Amino acid sequence: MATTQPPHPAPATALIAAVLQTQKLITNHLNSTLRPLGLSFARYEVLAMMVAENGPLPMVRIVRALDRHPTTIGTLVDGLEDAGLCVRAINRSDRRSTLVTVTDKGLEVGASASRALDGVALAEPQDMHRLHEGLQQLLAATRRASTAAAELSEGRP
């Protein structure tokens, strides 16, 4: 009786699976790196935006920049606020808007987290450079394909 080989995934499927598995491994590594500072990578992303702004930042800008659901950003900000890394306030000029501001403790933790992440070595430097270039090309192609698909679904040529 002949044995049949399992079908090989299409090249695109194999690439997608590899990218998603790599993303999961990298996220776990980054979370482990940041855990001693009381952060996850998701919280770090929000904190880093506040550190860069170094002043009141509308939460809607964080939602848009990180392309996350407002509830998710609210939960991340809750955790940062509970840790004393930021404060939240209603925007006086637009009461529908919430502003977040990094605290002095948040600036310190943000700087420590950035240093810790700068020390993360996922591969040899020359491999990281090559992979970065390839991923930037994949990202650009994916954005083009996504835009084209969205335009087709909206009935635009």
C-alpha cells in the first residue's frame, strides 16, 4: 500500500504561517524582556507614544497609530495608569476626548524599557538587516494588496 504525502502548502500560505509564528515568538521574547519592568510589549507601545509626545496625548491618536480597538487601548492605558506611569484626563476643549500624559515614573520606565529592547538580539546583525529589508518589502506589497482589495470591495476600479 502506497503512502501518500501530505500536500505541501502553497508558497504564500507557508510564508504567512512563518511570519505569524515568528511574530508570536518575537512577541513572547519581548514580553519576557519587559516583564521585570512591569510591562508587556503592548503596554510599551502605548507608553512609548506618550514618552515621545511628552505632553497630553489624545487616546484616539493612540488607537489610530497602533490600529487597535478603543477598548483595547483603554485597557492598556488602565494598566499603565494603575502602575503610575501615566494619568488620564478629560480634554477641556473637547469633553468627548480623553488625554493621557506620561508621568515622571513613566518616563523612567519607558527609558529603561527602550534600553532593554535595544539589547534584544534576535539574530546576527547582518541577518537582521537583510530580514528587515525583506519584511519592509513584504509590508509594502501587503499594504498595496490590501488597498486594492478594499477598493474592489467598495466598487472602485
